[in-house]
Amino acid sequence: MDNSDSEQQQQMSSKGEIDVRKVRYPHCIVWTPIPLLTWIFPFIGHMGVAYTNGVIRDFAGPYFVSEDDMAFGKPTRYWQLDVEKVAASGAAGTGKREMWDRGVYEASEEYKHRMHNLCCDNCHSHVAMALNTMRYNNDTSWNMIKLAFFMMFRGKFVNFVGFLKTWLPFLIMVGIIVTAVVVTHHSVK
């Protein structure tokens, strides 16, 4: 990347602008489907959290937090949060953007030392710890259920392809099951 691209990216991310092409989601929670699992339960997927410059961190597996390379591919959904809702309880002179980035950093460092558990301590828990650390919205009760709910109802799809990647496999499976039930029901008569 040349210097002008880097400067342009820094300017865009300082304004909080999403750049899907460059995979930059400033102060966002991002989500992507998990093959097979999301096909059956479309509300279950893989989650990460981005710094204010848009770089994504995600708890990708045991003792591993990736940076800018989500475990199951590029985000298909995002929920951009308001940095102004970060609690300003840091050291004197620490702004809200710095507190956001510190929350993401501290959660990522902690999760580098944790075993991944699909049901209890997972990517959603990593994001929850980041939000709890920064006391987002003056709240320290973020958890995986709350995050899944908010992502389902407040998250935006990055584009139509993101929508298809999330819902098309599920709809195909439902179509096959409904067709099988109808065909079986008619053949019994």
C-alpha cells in the first residue's frame, strides 16, 4: 500500500466510515456465517470487534485472536456503535476513541490465553469483554446472548451478497424439508 492509500484510509476511518471493499469497519461489531451451523440456525455466527481505525479482531480459536482475517471469512453484517457512548473513565486526557481501542486491545490480549468453547467462552464472549471493559453505554453486562440479539435486530448487511450468504442456505434447507414433507404426505394418500 502506498503512502496516499494509507493516508486516505486513516482519514476515512477517523470519520468512522465503513469501507466494505477494504474490510474496514470502524468501531463496529462484525458478524459472518459459520458453515453448516448458520445454515441450520441463521442467528448463530462468528463475531468480531473492530478498532476505531476499522481493523477487526476476532477470537478465532483456542489461544488465538486474529487481526484483519476473520476465521470464517469477511463480515456479512455489521453493527456500528457510537464511540460517544464509551465511558470516559480512563486516565486524564484519554479520549473515548482511545478507550474504545483499549477495550478491544485488552479483551484481545486476555483471549489469547483462553481455550475456545463453542457454547460458553467464544467469539461473542470476546466482544462482550471488549464492550464491558470500555463500559459501552455505561453497561458492564454485555454477554453473548445480548450481542446475538442486537446483531440479529440492529446489524446491517454489508450488501445483498452478505444477505444471501446468511439466509440462502437456510432457505434452501427449509425448501427441501417442506418439499419432502409435501411429497411424502401426498404419496401416503
